[in-house]
Amino acid sequence: MKCPHCSEPVSLFSKEMNKAGKLKTCPKCGKSMQVSLNPKLLAILSIPAIVVIALLLLNGGLLAYAAVGVVAVAWLVPCMRLTAPNAKAPG
């Protein structure tokens, strides 16, 4: 993900991104930003994610539930975007 102000990359696993609270601060420029979801991409990726989750749950077992968690994360992370506070999410 990139900062909406300075366009520098910000890691999802950085200290700043894992702080509690809605507003985050860019480690490079120090300006506020927030995480939002891209609704169009979320809708597009929902169909294959739901199909994969349904197939995993039909097979049952403890491993299937762990796999559902992995699929859910793989589904949501690409939909996340950094936006300036009070800015509309893309889409």
C-alpha cells in the first residue's frame, strides 16, 4: 500500500499500521491516513472467495476451518487501500 500524501510504500506489517485506532500516520511524511476497502474490488473478489470457502467447508475438518481463515485474509488484503482522512474510498 502507498501513502495517499507522499506515495511512499507503507508495509501492512509496519509498526504504524498495527497501532490501534482508525487513523494511522505515515512513517515517511508524518501525515494522517486511514485504511479503507475498495468496494468494487471487494465485490469482484467476493464470488470466487465464497465459492472456495463453501468448497472448503463442505470437506469439513479442522484444517478446512484454518484454510477458510487463509482464504478470508487473501480476499480482504488486496481490497485494502490507504486514503486521506475523510476522503472517499476509490470505487
